Amino acid sequence: MFNGLFSKKVKVYKHVFFDLDRTLWDFDQNMTDALRDIFFDFKLDTIFPDIKTFIASFTKNNDYLWEKYRLGELKKDVLRYKRFDITLRDYGVNEPLMAKKIGEEYLRITPLKTALVPNVREVLEYLKPKYKLHIITNGFDEVQFPKLEKCHIAHYFDKVVTSETSGYHKPCPEAFGYSLSSVNAKKEESIMIGDDLEIDIIGAKKFGIDQIYFNYHNAPHKAKPTHEIHTLLEIMKIL
């Protein structure tokens, strides 16, 4: 008569929160395509030995400065051009005005790139009738919103919260708190899906919501996310 009395309660989600870059929007492919355009439009072959060198140098500097921006050590307006300024200086070119022009062009053309991670549309079509879908992203408003529009996936989401909107960057708990509050979501009804173990998954875990770690590179780790997947299609087995 006591069978099932102590069985584990099945979690019922109502709100699914996605990261954007590298989870839905193929950041690496789109960044490469944008940088390729810039390399040829600005004739950077006269500065760098080849396009791979330019992209590698920019990626290193961009990652470094984005981390400083996320930690509040760098202003947005400085980040926008400084990543190119440092990249040019790496190869002996001290042209701040040129760096600013390149930075402006990069922000203009990057959101126009439309490569998505495989199976994004199929998964969103599956989830949309069942859940409220939202995005929590660290990024600039003028870049993140056009990405969704140009890729024709904006209509799947009820709410998109950028770090610029909330004033907080993941993995700060305030970033998740602001996002949940903005849609009246309870922690126990919410789950976060993202590719960045520290920023998306551990951040969400510390805040107190379940997580799906999109580990598409099958990277080794010691974290214990609620779920772990290697392709987006696996979401359909969980939700």
C-alpha cells in the first residue's frame, strides 16, 4: 500500500531559457565569415601573412577583452574597437582610426550572418508548443536582436534578455534572477540550456535552476549538470 509513496517527484518545466551564441547561433562560423569579409574589404593582407593569422589573433584578443568586459573592467565602447586595435598592433600597425572603422563594420555585418547550429529549427519547432521559450545572452542589444531576426528564429521566443538590458552578465545570479522575474518564472519551473560550462551551466546551477549542458565538443569536465547533451536533438528526449 506504500508503493510509490516515496517516489521522486517528476519535474514539470514551463520555461526554457537558451543561451544564444554557440548554442543556437553558430558564433564561430559567423564570426569567421564576418572577419573574412573584413580581411578583404580593408585589404588586411598587406598587414597579416594570411587570413588564418588575422582570425587567430583577433580571436585571442577578443576573448581576453570580452572577459574584462564581463567582469566590469572594460567599457562597451572601448571593447568595440580595442579588440581590433590590439590585433593590428600585434603586427606593427598603430592606426586607432582604422581599428574603429573595422570595429564598426564588424558590428554591422556580423548580425547579418545566418549560420545556425545544426537542428536548431527542428528543436525549436518541437519545444514551442510545449513551453515558454526565452534567451539569456551576454551581448550587445544592437547585435543580438538582429541575429535572431536575420536567422528567422525570433518568433520562437517570448523574451530575450541581454546583459545590456539586465545590467548583469552570466554567470552572475542577478542575470538569471532578472530573466526569470521578467517572465514571472519560478526556479522549479525553469531550465537553462547552454554551451558554456562555467557561464551557462554552473551559473544556472548556483542560481538554483536545472540545466542542460550542450557539450558539443565532448569536452571532459567534473561538473554535474542536470543533463548533458552532444547534439541539440537530444533535448527532445529530455523535454
